[in-house]
Amino acid sequence: MRDGNFLMEADPFRVFLEMQVKLTRNAPGSDAMTRAMFESLKGLPEEPEILAMGCGQGSEVMELLRRSKGRATAVDMLQPFLAKLEVKAEAAGISGERLRTVCSDFEALDLPEGIFDLLWSEGAIYTLGFEEGLSAWGKYLKPSGLAVVSDATWLTDTPSVEARLFWEKGYPTMGTLAENTERAKHAGFELLGTRVLPEEDWWTEYYQPLIPLIAEAREAHAGDAGVTAMLDEEETEIRLYERHASDYGYVFYVLRKSG
């Protein structure tokens, strides 16, 4: 209480969302990497049906639609992100016939099964877990359909204590390449290849633009314990990557549905 009035604290998630909406991307990545991964795929039809899970503002969706004649169903639980994707698609002249947005969390998703040629997800599968996500999402793919999924992955069996302790809290089931290969098999997928996201793709479109937004939020919500804790966590993650980028990173997994 101050001057006889209760201070109204902001919702930390609302502040987090306000920062994220201002970004071009909501996770490490780049159009160049999305393009490279898509162009590496073999066996897709000329007009693939694409399911993009946890698409955020849809930078990868836009790139996939630019690089193919396909149709995309873009799923995210946050309508402000999907609204920005729709604006970008309209500006690029992409018709509603080629893009459908679905605002839903993964567990409540109601989509027809077995109709998609390609499942695509960048930096979102961690919300379910790597094996659990593939198991849940595989039903939407046609037999022998392809999946391209990026996930935070240990790049060493002996990470630093600092990195291990941070991610044991933030993503306790984060696996190594070998562990995730086995998890993919258990989920009914064959691993076709992997590629590690370059460090530049963490910085250029995600961490570097995020840093000034954290500073702005600190100033706007000074004294708000909940918001400060959230911002501290964001900043800790950035500084951790500065020190231990060789320990972990996002890895793209190219997979084919078995059977």
C-alpha cells in the first residue's frame, strides 16, 4: 500500500504477451533456416497440406506458403499472434483459401485426422514434450507424412551446471539428440535428419530485439514484483545462452511417420 491506496500489479503474462507481439518472431529462428529445411524435403506433393503447430505470428507459415503452392492450417492458442499472421498474409496477397488460422490449445484441438502431408512446428513442441507432442500430432498426418520440428536439445552429455540447473526447471525433459531420436521412434516416426539452429538465429530476430523490450517493461512496471520476476527470468535465459551456447540449442528434426 502507498498513500493509503493499493498498488495495482500487472499480470506478468499480459506484459510478456505485449512484448512478444512487438517481436517479428516469438522464438529463435529465421526465414533462411525455414527455407533451407523446407527445400531439403523430398516426396512432398506439389500442393501440400501443411499443419503448422504453435505458429506464433507465423513467420515460418509465410515462408512455407511463399516456397510452395500448398495450403496451411496455422494453430496457436493466442489470437493476437494469429491476427498478425492474417494481416501479413493479406498484405502478401495470400488468399484465405491457402491459409486457415485456428485459435486453440493443443489438447482441445479439433481437426480431421490423416489429411496433412507436412507437420511443421518451430519451438513449440516443448509445451507437450518431444515424444508426447509427436505422439499427439502424428494422427493428423497422412501415412508416411513428413514432420519438421525444432526443439531445445542438449548438444553435449556434460552440460555446465548452470545450464543444467536452469533447464531442469524450465524444460526438465529436454533431451539429447540420441534421446530424441529414440523418443521419435517410440512416437511412430523415422528420423531422416537433423540440423542445429545457428547461434545467429537466436540473436538477430529474437534475443536482440527482446532486450530493449525488457528494459522498457522494467521501467513501466518498476516495483511490480510479479512482472520483475518474469523479466528477470527472460534476462537470465538470454545471459545463459551467451555463456553456454555450446551446451544446448534448437535442433530441427526431419521425420517421417512410420507405417
